[in-house]
Amino acid sequence: MTTLGQWSQGARLRTLPAAISPVLVGTGAAAATDSAHPGRALLALLVAIALQVGVNYANDYSDGVRGTDDDRVGPFRLVGSGAATAPAVRLAAWASFATGAIAGLILVALTGDWWLLAVGAAAIVAAWYYTGGSRPYGYRALGEASVFVFFGLVAVLGTMYVQAGRITVTAALAAVGVGSLACALLLVNNVRDAPKDAAAGKRTLAVAVGESHARLFYAGTMTLPFVLVLFLIGLDGPWTALALLAVPAAAASTLPVVRGASGVGLIPALRATSMTGLLFAALLALGFALS
């Protein structure tokens, strides 16, 4: 019988900063326009976390039934390890998606903008077909693009919109930065798994362009958000410079990756990248609010 601890490991709770970060920044951007709404922010957070957990279970299920997870360096896999049956993990994925859908429906009802349901549906479809279906786009080097769109642009701007009813230029720039850091998180994960993925026929971006180029791309995605902050300072005031306090954490995350750490040696970098994204988001959100 699968234990609660194993289900928790399968949910990959350490990836949750990628879901929390855009909600923080979107709420901060709403606060900058005196439009922050705590109740709607919490609903947006529930949607983001539910979708993140759902996509983690969905990936576990889809990679597990394909045999991609039979020999892995990274986090514990429920299906690949045999700790849970594939149908049970699939059910957990769809239960998570359903939780996010219910919270999203409540949020849409509060705003009255029913077209947002299409955005939510697109997010669930993207989450499932990342590794699910007969032609998963995560196996065709498109994972980073999807993460940028849904954990950057959609999540940040959607969070601001449901609170403020509009989107600002500064929020759009911030969304690009948050999306870039989400890309970095997936990139370092895929660089770690590149040898196993290549052997299993999973063509991630790291496999497609080669590890050396993927490492350079990672460095770029870790750098871009801080370049954007320089523009935000000019647009939104000096408080947004608080986000630059995350530069040392970003540098500490990046150095092992560009210096060639591999396999289990990249696990600390993966954790550090996740926490750097959360720190950047928290500081930027505070800067927006103080503006």
C-alpha cells in the first residue's frame, strides 16, 4: 500500500515555489495599483498549487507507463518505483486538476470574466499533454516554452487581472522574469536527466541542443530577470530594486551548472534554483507593494 509519505514525495512539493512565485508577483503588481484582493489571491494560489501538483503526478504517471522513469537520478517516482499503480497516480493527477478547476471556477465567478475559463482549460490541457498522450510535447523540446507561458505570463498576469481587472507594463515585464526563472528550474532538471532521457527517447531541450548549450541557456534564464529589474526600477520606482538582493542566490545556483556538475551533483542546484525563484518573487512583490 502506498504511504502518505510516498504520495508526498510523488507530488514533488519542492517544486511548489514555481507555483507560488507568480502568484506573489501578480499580487504585488495588483498592490502597486491599490487593487490587491487577499481572497482572490488565495484562490489564485490554490489554483497554481493544484495545477503544479497535478502536473507532477501526471508526469509521474505518463513517464512511468512509458518506462522513462525505470532508471532515474532525480526525485522518487511512484509508478517507476512500483510504489503505486499507474491508475492510482493518474487518478491523483486528475483529482488535483479538479481541485484547481473548482478554485478557478469560483475565482472566475467572482470576477465575472467567464472567458478566463478558457485560460484555465488550456492550462490543464498543457499540464496533461506535457508528457501525456501519444505525442507529448515535453518529448519534443517544448517543455521550457510551456513553462514560460503558463508559470510566467499566464500565472503572473492572470493573478493580477483577477484582482485589478487590468494588466500593467511592469507586470508584463515581471511575468517575463518569473517565466524565465521557471524555465531555469526545468532546464537544470533536464540537464541532470539528459543522459537517461536520451537513452529513453525523451527529447527535452537539453537533449536536443546538447548539455553544454543547455547550461549556457540556463545561465541566461537566471540572468534575464535581474536585467529586467533595471527597467522596472525606471518604470515603477526604486523599491523594485529589492529584487536585486536575490543576485547572490542566483549566482550560487548558476555556478555549479555552468562549471559542469552532473547527475546527483545537480540536485543541490535544482533546489537552489527553486528557492532563488521564490526569493526573487517575494522581493519583487514587496517592491511592487511599496511602490
